[in-house]
Amino acid sequence: MSDVISGNGERREEFYRKLAESSFAGIYVVQNGVFRYLNHNAASYAGYEPEELAGRKASWIVHPDDREEVLRLARAMLKGLRTDPYEFRIVTKRGKIRWIMETVTAIRYEGLPAILGNSMDVTEKKDVELALRMSEERYRNIIEHSGVLFYTHNPDQVLTFVSANAEHFFGCTPEEAKISWQEFLTDNPLNQLGIAATQIAMDTGKRQPPYELELRKKNGEIIWVEVHEHPVVVEGKLQAIVGTLVDVSLRKWMQQALTASEERYRTLIETTPDLVFAVDRHGVFTFANQRFEEALGIAPADLVGRPFTSIIPPESMPAIIDKFKRGVRGETIPPYEVALTAKDGQRVIIEFLTSTYWDRLTGRATGRFGIGRNVTERRQAQDALKASEERYRTIIENIGDGYYEVDVNGNLRFANDACRRITGQSLDKIIGANFRVFFFPEDIADIIRMFNATFVTGESKRGMVKRLQRTDGKEQYVEISVSLKRDGKGKPSGFMGILHDVTERRKSEETIHWLAYHDALTGLPNRLLFRDRLVMAIAQAKRNGEQLAVMMMDLDKFKEINDTRGHDVGDAVLCSFTERIKKRLRAGDTFARTGGDEFMIIMPRIRRREDLAMLGKTLVGALAAPVTMGAATFKFSVSIGIALYPRDGMDFDALVKNADTAMYLAKGRGGNAYEIFAAPAGEKNA
């Protein structure tokens, strides 16, 4: 075959001329609007010989009413805006009307731009369509068009050339189709007739009558084709078989449909779970399947002859009638839902998909048909879901806690108004922001670990408390909870959770914790905290080889102040005492109230014992100035006992005991004095 294609000009011209003349289709070339070439079929469609049409305008044989539309469609196909064949009417030599299906493509003919046309006479198909429509169109509204496949195969019956539309006929590319053409045949016995016809053509070199084959595509799909073949013989030797395939599956189906029992298709329609119906152009039921009775309680026989409006509730009537009229005018009506009235008065929601069927000869609508699906339960579920979503949305928007949703990257996709209040940022600014912007950098790692654990395990997490990074600087603590959010397929799509404001709880906890270790009146550490700090101070002094002092302090005659002046004055005295003593202490010293009028001091890093006397004098002297309480002025004093680590004790109990002993020695001397534990009498100072 390649020798034929690559031969001299005359041989190539003969090859392509035979290819065109063997085609079942009409092939022609138009240049400047004038026929330059027509094969026999192209001319015979209109009842002419090719010589009679050559040189005439191509539009001459086109029906006057179709000329403008044909010109538009041809231009669209030449520009690549249309690929489907188009149909139009021609006027034959005898004045009859015939239908032509055509495709066009741009070529060069004798060195100049031209148009190559590929046409088929589909008048018979149109007649069959009309006959079929009268009995079966209410069940089928299918019109299939197929192009022509050109091919060649060598004497070994291997396809050597396949045109570009191989996918339609073989379910593969032209290159993939270059195998033995018999591999595409089914085991249908009728195919043996085609095999025999091809063999006769190869043996005799004579063209054989057209025949039909049943083909199986690569995907298993079955189609019927009509085969027109012509042997190519050069110098008495067969070179190749050239031919065309025309998809006649629709025609075969139509022929079968016209002869088959209508019950076959009725069975198919009755077994579908959907409602199937047909109405004439006046809207009167001409057919309804059994599903109508199941859905509405109305037998199909009771529907036929009734207008479709008989099952439409009054409130839906105007809209449905409008859709019917628009459909009859040729408009495409999208799927729609309507609540039909059942026999028992109940409303059944049906989703309809409708279409119009036409009389192709007159162009008039002959009726409407459609398919309906009972979506009552789906709609009820949707309504319930909507109500549920609205209910939960209301709850979410009204709860005091912040509700949030983030994607898998932590970007905020939804937040309720409580989130705005808790975070101190407007919703339009936080939506789309990453979740981490609400927290301090040092807390981000903990939060990410919490989200990752939820993602891996699928288990909800809660209880983590973190401080928010608010723009207004307000201190805000939240307890974070997080749950995994999944899409409709169960795949993780993000996270959702709650931000619970625990600021007040946190403050209460902090207050409780503070009160557990501090004196409420003076704010000083209490005995419990003093003990902890002294134990730690002893451990540190031991580790560093240092000394520390423990002072026991007791206000002299404080009971008299309470008894004579009242507890309010007594409390004021205690606070005044506290402030005076604090001013004399170092930053690292611990000053604690361990009883009503009893105070203790831890003073680390004491270098010399002589420093203790100086400290005692300083603290006793801090109270020398009188105290003014309202109109009254009075003085108060303190007794101080001092113990030194490690000389006077190695642990808490020993140091406190010895400091207490020294304090009572000072108080026994009349107070307003200090005493260093176990100090010689000569070193005692008042």
C-alpha cells in the first residue's frame, strides 16, 4: 500500500480518485463557492451527473430556506468551532426534497484554497426516524450521527491507514488500529459474509457490494458498520483494499425497534426506579409508567388522557405551566422540583428532567417527555439537616465560649462572635488568619503538638490553658479544646473546637494560691512559704559554704494596742511596721508574718557575726519614730531574736527554735531590743 501512496503523480491521483469513488459518502470540492469536483454519490443525491453540477454554485442545490444556516454551520466547522456533522435540505433535479448530512474541511486544490465536503443522503434515515417516533419516541429520543472512517489494508488484511476518527469505530487511536481488521470482529455469524466478500474482492480484484459487520471496540462496546470497499490493482497485482466504514448502529437499532415488540421497551421503562411520562403538545398525558402509582397512588391508566396540571398543586401551577410553554418553544429547562398532589392528598416532592420531542419535517413540537425521581425523603432529610444546622448555628452564636473551625494548615475558616470578644479582634480580620497568631510564640509548639495528636489519633483533646496575645494588651486566658473535622468521604479536612475563657477562674486560682502562701493583711509570705524558703536557703548556704541569719520578731505590747485602740488601729500598726521593716531589708531577704504580731526574716549571705548586731540595731531603730493614727500619736517597739546558720543550727527547726529563744531573752529585758542567740552577755545591746 505504501508503494501506491508514494508512487508517481498519476498513480497517486488514481489511488485517491478510487478512494473517493469507492466511498459510500458524497465527496466534493468547492472553490470560490463553485463545485470543482464531485464524485458520483455527491451528484446523484440531487439527481444529477457530476458533469451537470461542475462549475455551478454549491448553494444552487441547497433549499432556499436552509442556505443561510448551511453557510453559518460550514463557516463554524472550518474555523474549528464545530465538529458534529450538520443536516440540511437539498432540491433535486425533479424538484423533490432530500436531506443531506455534511462535514467540511479546508484543503488546497490545484494549489489554491478550497473546501472538501463529505456528505451522506440521510433522507431514508429521516423517514425511519419519523416512523419510529410515531410508535417509540415517547420511550426514546435518540438521534445518532456518525462520520465516515476511511481505511486501507494490505493483502495480509492488516490495516495500513486509518482516518482520524478511529476512536469512534475502534475505541483506539489510528496507530493502535493498525492491526488485522478481523481482530475487531465479534463472533456474530453474519461477519462471515463480510469476510467472504473481502476475500472475493482480493481474489478477483473486483468491487463487491456493500456489507455489514458487527465490531467490538477496545472497550468492549459493540457497533454495526456498513462497509464499502474497492480493490486497488496495479499491473494486475492486488496492492491494497481501500474502503469506508459508516456507523449504522442507529439504523440497525431503528430497524429492530420498528419490528420488535413495544413491550420490550415498556419493560425497560417499567423496571426503572424513576417516574417516566410523556405528554402531547397540549400537556395531556399520553404515557405514564407504574412508578406513578407507587409515588402518587394514581394508576397510569387513570393518568393517560388527563392534563398534567391535574396533579399540580395550585401554588405551583403558574411556574410549571411556564416551564411547559418554554420547553415547547424550544428552551432548555434545567431540572426542577415540584410537590405533586398524591391521591391521598399528601404532597410528594418529585425532581423532574424534561425534554421536548419534535417533528423533524415540520419543525413543530409534538410533545414533552420526562423522567422524575421521588426526592421526598431526600428533601425531608435536607430540611431536617438545614433545621439542625440552623439550630446548632444559633447555639454556637449564643454560647459564651468561642467556637472555631480551621483547615488542616491551621487557617481559621469560621469563628463565632464569642471568638471576636475573647480574642479582642474583629471577625473580618481573623477569618483566614492562622490560628497561631492568637497565642504567644512560646506557646505555639504546645498547641501544634495538641493538634497533631488529634490528627493522628482522631481523638478530641482539651484542658490546655494558654494566654491569648490580644491587641489591646488585656490579659486573657483560654482553655483550648480541639476535635478532628472530616469531609463527606471521612477524610480529615481540618479541626474544630472551643476557646473557653478561664481568665476569672485563673485569677481566682492564682488568688487562692497566693492566699495559701501569703498573709492577707500585709501581703507578706506566711509561715508555710517561710518554711519552704528557709529550707531552700539552708540548702543553698550549705552548697555554697555561706552563712545565713534567721530573725524572730515580736511587737511589744501589741495586745494593748488592739484592746485599747481596736483591731483597725492594730492592723494599721502591723502594716506600718511591715513597711518600715521592708525598707531596711535587701532584695534577696525574705520577710514573713508567721503569727498575729510575730514576724520572721531570712537573711542569706551573712559574712560576719558582727553584721548581726548592726542588723539588729537597724531594725530596732526603724521603729523609733512615733506612729500617727488619725488624731492619736503613739510609739511601738519590737523584740528581735537572731540565730546564725550553721553556728546556731543546721536545719529549720533548730534555727527557728534558737531565734525564738533569743527573741524571748530580748523581750524579757523589757523589749525594744535584739538578742543574738548564745551571745556573751557583754555583747548584748539595747
